[in-house]
Amino acid sequence: MRLEWIDGAEIKVTAENDEIVISANREGMLSLAKHLTLLADGVKGDHIHYDESNSLAEGSAELIVERI
């Protein structure tokens, strides 16, 4: 699966007290929307792994989104 990012995308994920918060600017939200559309059109087991070394802001919690 080839993920496309909109220039300037910023996304941060925090996990505290059993809550996950995904914060993003407009470009980040549009990028996530594209990624979720790809997953929706995919097959069971397809997933995207987001972390600070490939897509998220420094200090973010890792996030995995999986198609079931």
C-alpha cells in the first residue's frame, strides 16, 4: 500500500488515562482521510503503522490502524 501525504501534514498521537487523542492540522487530517480510504478498500489484515520515525510528531505514541 502506497501512502500519499499532503505537504505540510502534521499529526500527533497521545495516549493517557485510557484515552487516545489524534491531533492534526488540515493537511494531516486530509492525509489520514486518504489513508483510511485506502484501508477501507483493502482486505482484512491490511494495516498502517504510524510512529514518530515515519509520520508522527516527535513524542507521539505509536498508532496502528487495521482493516478487519
